[in-house]
Amino acid sequence: MDAFNPLDPQLAIDPYSAYANLRNEEPVHMSALGAYVLTRYEDVATLLSDTETFQHQYVTQQKLRAGPDVEKQPYFDYFRRMIFVSDDPAHRRLRLLVSKAFTIKRVQALRAPAEQIARALMEEKAKARHMDFIHEFTLPFPLRVIGTILGIPEEDHETIGTHATALNPVLEFLPMAPDVLARANSAVELLAEYFTDLAAKRRAEPTDDLFSALVHATEDGDTLSDEELIANAILLYVAGHETTAGGTGLALHSLHKNPEQWRLLKENPERIPAAIEEVLRYDTPGQGTARVATKETEFSGVHIPEGSILLGYIGAANRDPEVFPEPNRLNLERDFKKLPRPLTFGGGAHMCIGRLLAMQEFEVALSLLCTEYPQLEVDEAALEFRPTPLMRGLEHLPVHW
Ligand code: HEM
């Protein structure tokens, strides 16, 4: 079959038929990028959970993507210290320290502020009764929520959010255009300066928020170094808005395309918490992730040499018919108690640390739409997908009510 190109812009609009072809014909496929593409649930789950055989090896991956000089880029110096690309033993240590600060209690305490933020964003458009749901709701909502949990003063949310958004392209497989790269480098330096100042304040005077908790987190006398603290605060800001914003837009899009399911939620809003798993399985914001094979191995009978790059397509795994019956159907009554967990939030040691926060944000947003804006409609003709196949989402989603 033709080599699958992970950078094909068509994938940003509809990746699912290409995944289905691959899964049927060649579930372990050497792609046009020179990396293996995995599309079966079982294979992607193994890639995520076997951290001895499959590692991030961030330096190797970035050199392949951006050339040998990538280490000179300012963004690289921060990103290589982030928990989501680190390997053991560094990962285990970072995960312990970050988990100490990112507690369930802290997430639960954010529910009422999150509801207020969501309501205020919709009310800003009370007179106009229309908005671009992406730019006026799904992006500012998680940015304000993550700003609030980190304890960023409200007047800084917008500036910090703009810098964090400029870092989104770093998370893609796509090579960055020079202007995008320059914006990302400048944003990372501005964010680092901001968090360095804030760390000094929180060190002198601790406050009850996630950033202050990170500043003071200790495990057996160990703490985050200054560089790790700054890099991982930046990561929480980036990881904390990009996927949630993408997912909220995709959720509304999926419900719009499946009006009987949308009606089911509006008539039974108590079903929202249970329905979120399916909404995110059906159309997943984080479509894939990459690892490097640390030794020779095999997937579904295909030999994988040591040093190979493997792309695990979470979006494809979540639609594997061997695991999820009728995978291309949005079925909000799907009973996940009897099924393996979708890989939306990853699996194994790197499983998303913000899962509960993200689920809470979806619950808040969907509950508000179902109960207070049941007449809201999507203007289908003007919607537009983002050009980024890995971080899937919409660029514009006009709605009116
Ligand atoms: C719908 C929303 C979200 C999705 C789909 C998502 C997805 C994921 C996935 C797939 C991974 C694992 C990646 C891998 O193994 O290569 C991950 C890790 C991570 N996520 Fe999320 N995420 C979401 C929201 C959030 C939020 C709200 C935060 C923080 C505020 C967050 C912070 C993180 C961090 C720090 C990691 C790295 C954990 C580690 O490596 O130990 N995510 N996420």
C-alpha cells in the first residue's frame, strides 16, 4: 500500500478512514516520514506501557525532526526538562514531585471557579447570541482554568495564555516554519522570565495554589530544580489548554453531527459525566504520540530494529473494532465498564496527569451548554479544521443561539 504520510493535511480534516485502511491492511506500517505507524489498540497500548522497550529519547526525536542544531534552540532547553518527554529514572522522580502538588483536592476545589469562568464567557455574548466557539470559548476557558489552578494573577491570564498558545506547534510532528519557531522561542523565554519571578515570590510567601505547591514540593528531601520547576510550569500551561480546547470543540462538533445523541444529553444532563469518555473516544484531540525502540522488538509479527521511531495513533486505537464494537458510531450509552479504557489520556507511566481536571472541564462546559443553551446551533458551512494532524481540533466553529 502507499506510504502513509503523517503530515498529510487531509488527516487534519478526517484521519479516521486512513487509519481504518492501515489497520486492516498494514497495522504496523513504515510511513513516508521514516517512522513506523501503529494503528491497533493492542499495539498502541503496548507502546505506551512498556517504558523499558519504548522511550521518548527526546534529543534523538527532535534531531530527526529539526536537524542536529536543534539543541541551540531556546525552546529545546526547556522542553527537554519536561515530564512528558522524560524517561526513567528522571521521569519517575519528576512524576512523584509533580503529583505531590497536582492533587485531586486541588482539582475538585476548582469546580465552582471553572463554572463561573464558563458562564462568564457565554454571557459576554448574551446580546450578540453568536460566537466563534473556539476563539471565544474553548481556548479562553481552559487557559483561565489552568491560570487559576496555578495561581496566576487574573490580569496576567491573557498574556501568559498568548505565550502558551505560541508553544503549541512544538508539540506537533510537523517541522516548524521559521516565523513559528521564532515565536515559540520568544514565548518560552518570556514565560520562563515570568515563572522565575513568580517562583521568587512564592518562595518568600507560599500561597495555596498549584505553582506554589510545585515550588515547595519535596520527596525524601528532593525538590524540583529551578530549571525543572520553570519548564514543568510552562508544560502544565501548554498541556493544560491545548488538548482540552481541542477536545471541547470536537465534542460540540460530534454532537452537532449526531443530533439524536445531542438530544439524549440535553434531555438527560445527568448522563454527561458518563458520556465524556465516549465523546473523547469518538474524536480524540491528542491523535498520537512517539517513542524510540531501545532494543530490537516486534509488533504484530513485524520486526522492529533498535533505534526505530514509532508513532502510536491514539485516535486509531480508539476506533479499533476489535476493542470497541461499532467504533465509528458515537454511542453515549456505551458501557465502558465492560471495555478496555480508551487511550485518549495515554496509558502506563506517562498517563495524563491532568485527566481529572480535563474531565471536570468537559463536564462543566457540556452541562452549561445542555442546560442553559439547549437551542445553540453550529453554523456548519463556516467551520474549519486546524491544519495540525497530531493536535486535532477546529480552528473556527461558529455557533448561534
Ligand atoms: C482532553 C484533554 C487532554 C488529553 C486528551 C490529554 C492527553 C494526554 C496524553 C495522551 C498523554 C500521554 C502522552 C504520552 O504518553 O506520550 C498526556 C500526558 C500528560 N498530560 Fe494530558 N491531556 C489532556 C489534558 C491535560 C491537562 C488539563 C493537563 C494539565 C493541566 C495535562 C497534563 C499532562 C501532563 C503533565 C502529561 C505528562 C505526564 C507524564 O509524562 O508523566 N493534560 N496527556
